[in-house]
Amino acid sequence: MRLSKLYTKTSKTIIAGEPSKNAQLLIQAGFIHKEMAGVYSFLPLGKKVIDNISQIVRDEMNSIGGQEVQMSIMQSRELWLKTNRWDDKVIDNWFKTKLANGSEVGIGLTHEEPIINALLPFVNSYKDLPVYIYQIQSKFRNELRAKSGLMRGREFIMKDLYSFSMNQKEHQDFYEKVAQSYLRIYSKLGIGDITVRTFADGGYFSKFSDEFQTISDIGEDTIFFDKEKNIAVNKEVYRPEVLQDIGLKEDNLVEKKSVEVGNIFSLGSKYCDSLGLYFLDENGKKQSVIMGCYGIGISRLMGLIAEHFADNKGLVWPSSIAPAKVCIVRIGDEPEVISEAEKIYTKYKNHIDIIYDDRNVRAGEKFADADLLGIPIRLVVSKNTVDKGVVEIKYRTSDKIELIKIDKISELTAR
Ligand code: ATP
Ligand code: MG
């Protein structure tokens, strides 16, 4: 990607009327555009980050047997009446709208009911189970407060997975598989060492659910963290009897601020029963289907990672999700400099995500932008480096500048 062609530009000034630091930075760097409070569009660089996060999640979901779908966003009222979840008194943050004929429809805030409904034609027998279905899609919630940028949107991107099992054991095995898969996902995203599995309220269906909380001062959640065991308890369920139940000691726990980046839930058979999804076992006997649901906040992760790792120069992306791994900064417009920079860009651009700063602007501006955009590796090509047959390399997280031979670039980008 040539910076001279990228339609978005960075802004040197603070964005007015944006209370959240992640949105502030991401708007300034041209990754997102604010449509209204809690609603953001993803511009080319932001879309790359969302796609990179999504792909890491997708690969993991596929590896544990997930099948990807894309459900509709408009949802049928009749379906939700059957599980008694349509009423605003039951779920208070629904967006709903009316069709021309006056009937009401819901705008998807979660998808348990429609997913079950879409299984009805296909799941009848023990031979059809288990099934694991997921999607990566925008969700809509009328959140009361939307001051945290991408971390709490009224429109946001979620990965939601739903499991359908024949019995409790089969459900529990898969539930644990998802938990392990989530930990791998957070590691790949560069937040493995600060993300912890956390006991949380199980709601109607089970004693506990599992949240995945990223420890960060920017969080709005509070957890009590056992460093030794690497697990935590959400403040919402923090009580002596709970600690005893899960074998944690108060003395070993430290209070931390955190961001919920995912959660997994056992749902029992209530929703499937209400919507008439059953299966016939090997003896032809009608049985209930056991359901689980598993969410990951894709756009919340982008906001969290943006804000948590940022420094006073701007964004700092982990390499796995950065919009480009390398930023080539051309300094000067001597013919041999231009030709060398073009040569390097052309040689590597099909193997690695590169942003090439080929603009005719001051060196200082180019360096500031490379920092603001948060690209992990900066390569400088200048008259000086060309004369020496080297390029200058600097990592975003370090101030050290080194010189490497041009033919060493391929090794460098491989890591
Ligand atoms: P929270 O407790 O933060 O309100 P939740 O428990 O309602 O979230 P779920 O409905 O389980 O969340 O959604 C799954 C995941 O989607 C959450 O773990 C979170 O990472 C993300 N998420 C939930 N609400 C939002 C939102 N308004 N904006 C961005 N991401 C969200
Ligand atoms: Mg929650």
C-alpha cells in the first residue's frame, strides 16, 4: 500500500468531542470514522486490523469444528416471543423497528433464537449432533453509555459461536475446548499474558460462566486475580462462599481493572425446548439438545489493544494484527533513493504487508506518521543508506536504530 494513494490522512490535532482515548487515536490515525456516539466505520487501515483479528479467530473456530454462517440481522418477533425474550422488560437494549405493514422486527443483538430456528430443518436425530455454528458479524445494542469508543459500541463486531450437544458430558467437553481455544486466540493477538479466565455469573442456567478478562487500567470491569493459578473471579460474584467453591484464597487475590474480551456460557436446553429443537436418540426416544454460546468482542479487542499499548507517539500494534508489518520510509527524492525504495517495495509487497511512504513530505512528518500508525517495523531508505548498501531499521517498541544489509530484509520480515 502506497501512502501517497491511501485516501485517509493522519490528523495532527486532537479530535474534538471524542471522549474515548482509543477512538481518539484511531480517528487521528485514520483507522476509523465516527458516525455518532458508539457507532464507528472502519476505514482501509482499520478494516485490515478487523480482518486480521477476525482471521485469527476464524482459524481457531474452524480448528475446533466450527462451521461459519452469516445470519440475517433483521430478526422475527415471533421467534423471540417463543422464548419469552422479546419484551423490553426482559432484554432492555434491543433496537426494534417496524415494517411497512406495521409488524415489528428486531435488529440482531445476539442470535440464539434464529440459529436454533435455522437448525430445525436439519437436526432431528442423534446422527445430526453435535453441531457448532459461528459467525463474525455486526451486533446492535442500545447501550446506555457509549463513551468508550470501540470498547462499548451501539453497533459492534462480535464473533458468536453456538454449540448443540446430545448430553451434558458432550457439552462440557466442547465448552472446555472453546476455553482453551480462546486462550490461544488471545495469545496470538498479543494479549495472552494479560488475559485471564474469570469466574462470572452463570445467569439462569449454571452456577458460573467463564469470562475472558484482559487486565488493564483502562477497563470498566473489576476482577480478583490469582497470579499463581492464573485465574480470576469477577467482582460481581466475589463472595466468601464462591471463593470456597472454586478453591481460591482471599489472601492470594489482587484486585485489578479489566476489559471483558470474551465470554462463554452454558445455556442448558431451555431455548431449544422452547423453539422445538429436539433429537431422537438411538432408541428412538425424544431428547433435549444442550446448548452453549461463546462470544468474542472483535471490535472491542481492536479498541482495547489500540488504547492499552499506545504510547505518546501513537498506536503500537502487535505484529499479528497490525495493518502492515513493515513501513518503508523513503527520505529524499534523489533518483537512486527513489529507485532503491521502489525496488525493495516491489520485491517484498507480495509476501508481506507493507506500507510504503512514498509521499513528498518532510522526513519528520513521515517518522511521526509511521509512529502514529503503529507499524511494528520501520525501514528507512535514504541517500545515506543507499550509498552504504544498507537500510535503517527501527522497531516501533524501541528507540534503537540499526543498519542492516538490504538482502537481510527477507529474514527480518519472516519473524
Ligand atoms: P458486557 O458485560 O461488557 O456488557 P456482555 O456480557 O453483554 O458484555 P456478550 O453479550 O456476551 O457481552 O457479548 C460477547 C462479547 O462481545 C463480550 O465479551 C464483549 O467482548 C463484546 N461486547 C459486548 N457488548 C459490546 C459492546 N457494546 N461493544 C463492543 N463489544 C461488546
Ligand atoms: Mg458481560
